[in-house]
Amino acid sequence: MVMAGRQERVLTRKQRQSRRAYAVILPFFLYIAIWSLLPLVIGLLLGFTDFNALNGLPKWVGLKNFKTFFGSRDYIDLLIRQMWMGGLCLVANVVLSFLLALALNVKHPLRGFFRTSVYIPNIAAAAITSGVFIALLNPFNGGLNMFFKSLGMDPIIWNYSQFWMVFWIIVFFVWRSVGPAAIIWLGGLQSIDASLYEAAKVDGASKVQQVKYITIPGLRFISAYILLTGLIGVMQMFDVVMLISHGNPYGKTDVLMYRIYRDGVISFNMGMAGAASTVLGLVTVLIAFVAFFIISKGDNNE
Amino acid sequence: MKKLIAMLLACTMIFTMTACGAQKENDTTETNKENETTTEATVEPTKAAETSTEKIHLVAPKVGLNEEQIQLEKDNAAAENRELSPSANFYIGVTEKIAEQYPNYEMEYVDWGWAETLDQKQRSLILSGNAPSIVAGETFMPVYASSGMLEPLPQDIVDMVNPSFLIYDPQGRPVSVAYKSSVFLLFYNKTLLKNAGLDPENPPKTWDEWKTMSDAVTASGNGEIFGGGVPSFPHAGGSLRATPFFRQMGVDFGGGLTINLTDPKLQQTLQFIRDMNANFPAGLGNNSDEGPLWSQFQDKDKGTIAFAVNGSWQKGALVNNGFDWGVTALPLPEGGVVGNCMVGAVYVGVPTTAENKEDCFNLIRVLLDQDLQKFWLKEGTPSALNMYIDSSAEYPDDVTLQAAAEALKGGAVKGLTTFDKNDAQVWEIINTKVLARTTMTNDPIDQICNEAQAEIENLLK
Amino acid sequence: MNKVLRKTLKIVWVIGMLVLVVFMLYPFIYSFLGALNNKRDFGNMGTLLPIPKKAEFRNFLYAFSKTGIPPLINTFARTTWYTFWNVLVAIMLGYVMARYEFKGKKLFLIFIICSQVVPSVLTMIPSFVMMSKLPFFGGNNWMGMGGHGLINNPLVLYLPFGWGVLLWVFLFMQSMKSLPKDFEEAAEIDGCNFRLTLTKVVLPMQKPILAVIAANTALGTWNDWFTPFMYINRVKDSTLPAYIGMLATSLQEMSGDRDFPKLFGLSCISIIPPLLIFLFFQKYIIQGIASAGIKG
């Protein structure tokens, strides 16, 4: 009797807690879902319609937009360019931020100052700092070419060449995002137990061996995080392209995400933008899954 | 606990409701007010506007300047130690005239940029039923006209202006007017021609002559002085300057739902543009920033380019610099026809969905005021008014303006051609993947054209 | 010998880092110097360090002119608004998720984690469509038809609340988990109700994580130039970074006004608030990024 009574009381307490929890959580979750889950659903449908968003109703056109996407080389080229340009940005950022983290992982009174300085480019929005690059890169009277001329070198016509525009896009991208990535790496480096290195030293392991057997395994989780979030980020990168090269020279640095933005927000061609978003989203998720699979497989082998 | 949640929910609710309510209230009062004035205005067109005590709110880009912009113009002029420019004087004059003639107008002079930015803004406002009183623009105004977004102009406005300055809708009614516009002319620096051993008083008449002269200047310039050619900026500035040359060959990019980049005459013209580009310092003729090119041509001390294709307003800068220059009509190709393109035009029109249309047209009437229009003549830009195009009495000594007026007189000069579908994207391809690519690379021209042709056909399908 | 080597290494390191710092800060120095010029001088200059002949401060004051003030105020209002709500939501949801046992908790947790990996490309254009069709706003009827919804409506800068906040919920939850329950239980025994427990006992101990959340959202919202850029066309309803974005994107277009000094002047002003936030809350912001990396 006593036992049963007690159980009942526990149950009601649990129920009460659950009711309370839902009362707090549900309104917030519903509100958040309206603004983020709903667009996800709309987005999946949008690709099958012809719609200009501001007047008239969406018209169901079936697979027409997807046929346009895969039918001509234009969109496919943009998708491929999004992948390799994004890939280059990501690789450059990961490698350089790791080196920077190693450089910052030194005890010195100036370390705090250096850490702050490398982070500062990130606290200004991309739009705010891109003007400097445009002013410097003007092929005729930009700061950089004038400097080259004063050294007696030939000026480089940056905007003629895909190589240089991609290069500057990467420089701008890395300049903005190397700080945060380096700080994440640094957090990882510092969380590795220092006694492991001591022990290795006692065992007579060389610096290279220490890095190979202690540092790299210790950073596996961090590197997975940086790679995965970075991957998702660069697959949607276009503000940098819009601000630095505008897709020039002659569309050679244009990426799919920029096209989606122009289709949707400038030309109001929502159907095509929706279809392209769906494809790009799926490709991103697919790549992220493959990357995740490879990383976790590597984990098991160790 | 419950209290807190209740409070929170209440807060959110109250916020949303007030926000909603405020928005709605605003909307309804605004429409009410505007409806009232519209009815008034239709009953008694201009009088009603003058006598009514009710404020009419009008939003207009490229019409006048707000106090702050006026101050900025004055500050800039003071900082550079010069008088106000004719164009600043014109806009200030329009602002004052509107304030004087229509005291009941509550004007919002907006600065929405120019070209793509302006187009995007106006388009989204019109599509969203929030149309401004006036839409302005250059390259995209024919698109607005052909999609029926603009109200036909009243007859009195149409009668005042030269037909070159009008844009017609598909039914053939004039719907938009440029209150100023120019055509392209060839400016040249006599000193540089003389230094290169050429006759400065005998400007080129044909493409071949022009190319020979330009090549000669470049050759004798030792990498310091250049002949100059046809600019191919990777935006509308490029296609505007290239179009007259295509039209002289009797071709254009197409229009409507067709594109004819495969036309051999068009490719021949592209070849000419590419050849002429060798007479620019690298990167100058196809930079997104047009500024350096013009300053290289017109600066008194630093003038390093002999020929420049630009609208007649270029004269303004040359006169102020006291520089030895000349101007002539664009050279013609062999067997070519006279062709040109409207440039530097500010077209204005009233959206069909605008409120208080008659008041909007009043703004256009002020823009076309004959006294204010004289400011454009001073700048070297032809005025839209018949009285200034047909007679050069106001500018007897101005050869530039006379040459431009001569080209415009026939009333047949058109702006850039337009496409019925995806106009902006098609032009983007022409500007970057055809014109800029022609001058930036050495890719075979038929390859460039075929690739772009395929891509554009896809967009026009 | 070894000592000498170590010392030279250290000096090399300092010099190398200083060079790097100069590179990282160079664009800011350039914009500051550029803003001191007038448009014409700057156009003729073309140097790596645009030191003015005569310094002018007109371009900085432009942010406080009649055009500049409304976006500036909007940016402050928007930053405050979202910081407040993010912190509040993180506390409420994070606390409940950490301390309460209820059915479906796992589901919520999965939702939180999944939401963080959804690529934003999937929602950018659909959100734009949704904003334009939102019922009852901007002249829309209950079907979402007839008007322009939240496009060009300043409310679009305040109403939407996406799942970005769930990251902070997750972090607050983790931080709660590392706090022993004893304090709250003791407080409850002492007769404290939920609100008192939360404000008097829990929150004072969670100050660091709250600072992390507040500083990061404030920084993120201030720098979110793209949302206003995409939805709002009128400068007076927009935010300062978005206004700068309009100027910056038009640099590549035909739009004539390439007033770099004005652009730089506005940029310099709009960097100051995030810079102050960063300098004062540096520890928390860095901790936020690092912990997002380690725990996420």
C-alpha cells in the first residue's frame, strides 16, 4: 500500500515536470519552427513551380526547372565551380589556421595581443572590409599596381585572369576566417594533456613523432568539426564572390550560390532559384555525409 | 513559473499585435488619404493639387535633392574649390521649383543609386504594390515600358520633346521620357595628335583611318601615351559604347526573343573592338570602374590618351581644363550607316500602380521646365525639349552640342535594345562574356560568340 | 648555445607575428587613412598608404548625418533586441532541457543538433518567399495574398527567429549539466519558487556562459549585413552595415558614385561597436567559439 502510494506520487511529480517543460519549450520551438522549418518545406516545393513571389500564385510546372538545371551546362558549371572554389578556400583556411594555431601556442607576454589581432578581421562584416580590396586591386590605378610600378615591375591586370580573381577571393576569405579557426585549433592543442608530451620526451620520441602520435590523434575531433562546418560554409559561399569579383572576369568566378541569389532576389525567378537551392543543398549534405563517414572510419582504424 | 511564461507570452503577443496593428493602421490611413486626393486630382487636375491643403506624399528618385544631398554637393564643390556643377544646379533648381509651385507636395527625394541597384529597388517596390511616384533609369526603362508597368504620358509632355527621348509601350503609346540624354561622339586631344606627327585638324572619318591614327599615337608614345579605342566595361557602360559601332555596321544584338551573336558583321565589329583595345593601357578599357579612363583622357597635365568615345557631356570637363581638344562624329566603317545610341539618359515614367498620377506627371513637367533645362546645355548634354534640339540659338558656339543635336534631330536614335525574357541576365552575358571577354582574352571571336549565343538562347526559350 | 638559439627563435617568432599582425590589420589602417581624403584626391592617389595632404573628417561624420542616423539607430535596436531574446531563450530552453525529465526530450535534442547542420542555402530563397507571403503583414490577407508581406518592412529585422539560437540553447544546457543540482534543490527546500531559483541561484553561477551567448549574438547581429541588404531597400529602414553593403556591391556595377572615402568613413564608424564588444568580452567570445568547436 505504502509503496504503491509513493510510486503514484513520483509519477505525478514526473507528469507535472513534463507538463511544465512542455509549457516552456513548445511555444519557443513552435515559433522557431515557423521561421526555419517552414522555409525548408516551402523550399522543397518551390523548385517545382513557376513563381515570382510578389504577385500572382505559384504555378506547378513539374520537373521543368530541374530539367533546365541539368539540361544546360551553365548551372552544372556553376555547381562545379562552387565546389572547387569553395574547396580551395576551405583547404587554405584549414592549413593556414592550423599553422597559425601552432605559432600562437607559445608562451609569451605578447601572445594575447597577437591572438586578438588575428581575430579582428572577423569582427567586421565582409561588406565593410571588401571596399579596401576593390580599391587596392584596381588594375590601372589601384594601390597594388602603383606599388609594383614604383618598383619597376609590370602591373598585373588582376581582373583579366580567373587565377588572380580566385586568388584574391581566397585571400579575402582566409583573411576573414583564419582567426576563429586558429582559435578553435588552439583550444584543441591546449586541451591535449601536457603530461603525454612529457612522457614521450622521457621515452625519447622526436618532435615529429610527438606530433604524429600525440597531437594529431588528440585533434581528430576538432579537425572533424572544422572540416565539416567549413565544408557546409564554403558550399554556400557567395558574399565574398559578390563583393570581390562580381563573378568577373566574364563569369569565370561566378558560383552557383550567387546565381541562386540573383535568380531569386534580383530576377524574382523563384522556381529556378528553388530548384537550384534544392540541388545545391542536397549536394552539400551528401558531401558532408561522405566526409563524415571518411573521418569516422579513420577514427575506428586507430 | 507559470507567471513568468504568461508574462513572456503576453509580451510576445503584445509586441506582435502592436506591430501588426501599427502596420495595418498606417497602411489603411495612407491609402485612405491617397484615395481622397486621387479623386480630387482627377476632378480638377492641376488646380486641385495647388489649392488642396492636404499634403501629398511623393517618392521620387532622380528628381530633386534633399537638404542633406544639397549640402553635400555644396561641400564637395567647396572642398574642390569650384562652382556647383550644372547638374547640381539643375537638381537644386527642380527642388526649389517644386517647393514653390506645389507647396502641398511632401517630397521624398530618394537616392537609390543607379543602374542595377536602382532597377532592383524599383522593381521590387512595384511588384510589391508599393510603387514610387516616379521610376527613373536608363538601360532598363524600355523593359518597364514593354511589360506595361508605366502609365502613358499626357499629350502636353509628349508635344514638348523630341521623339528620340521617348520610350513607347507595346501599344505604341509614349510612356517614358528622358529629361536629358546624349549620344556618342569622338573626342580627341589635339596636342597628342600633333606630337605623334598627325594632323590635329583632320580627325578620322572611317574606322580604318581611326585605327591607323590611334596605332600611330600608341607606337610613338613609348608606353606612356596611348591612342585609345572602344571601351568595353563589363557592365552596361560597355554595351552602351559598343552599340553605336554595331549599329553602324547595320546590326544589333537582337532583341525581343532573338539574339544574333552569330552574325558575321557583328563578329567583324567585335574584331574591330578587340584591335582597338590594343591602344589602351592594359586593364583600362575594360575596368569596372570607368573613372580612370576618363581622367586619363581629360586631365590637363596627365592626359595620356588621344581618343575617347563618350557622350557629349565630356565637353564640360575639357572646357574647364582649358585643354586643346576637338570633337567629331563617330568614324564609320566602310559601307556603314550612321548609327548611334542614347547615352547618359535619365528616363522617367510614372508606374501604373502609383498613387496621385497627375501629381507625378507634374514632377515631370517641372523636370522639363525650359529655364531649368538650360543647365544641361551648359553641361554639354542635349535637352529633351524640341526648342533646344531644333535650334542652336542657345548654344551658337558649342560645336559639341551642335553635333549631338544634329544626330538627335531625326528622332530615330534608340537606347539599348531589350529582351523580353531575363533581360538583365542576357545583358550580363553580353557585357561580360562577349564584350569584356573579347578584349580581355585572345579566344577566337566565333568561339566566344557561339558559347554566349547558346547560353542566351537558353535564357530566351 | 641552446639558450642563444632559443632567444633568437623567440625574436624571429615575435617579428614574424608582428608582420602577420600588420597584414591582418592593414585593411583597417587603409580604410582609416582613406576616409581622411576627399573623393578626388583619393581617386588620383593609388598608393598602399593613402596619407591625406590635408586630413578631413567629413566622411566619418557622414554616419551621423540625416541619412546615416536612422540606419545607425536601427542597427543598435536590432542588436539589443536579438541579444535580449537569444539570452532569454537560451536560459529558458537550456534550463528545462538540462533539468527536466519529460517524454520526447530526445526528439528535441535531435532537432537541436540536426538544425545546426542544415545548409542555409536550403532556406535563403524560401524564406524570402515566405516573408513576402506572410499573412496579415504589409497588406497581405489571411491567405498571404495581395500585399508585399515583410519585404521592405522594417519588422523583418525584428520578427524572424531562426534556429541559430538553438546552438546557444545547447551550450547553456551543457553548462547546466556541469553544475551540480544540489544548489537548486537546497533553494527549493528553502521555499524558493522557479523564478527565484533561476534568477537568484542558477543565473549568477552561469554568468560566463551568458556572457558568451550575449557577446556572440551581439557581434553576429551587428555584422549581419545580408538580411537587411536582402529584404530592405530603403536606407532609412536598413542597418548601417547593410547600407555599406549597398555601397560596396555597387562598386562593381555601372552605378557612378565610387566614393571610396565615404564608404571607408562609414565602415570605420560601423566597426567601432563590434570592436568594443570584442575587446571587452574577448575572453567570452573566444570561449564561445572554442566551446562550440569542442562540444558541438
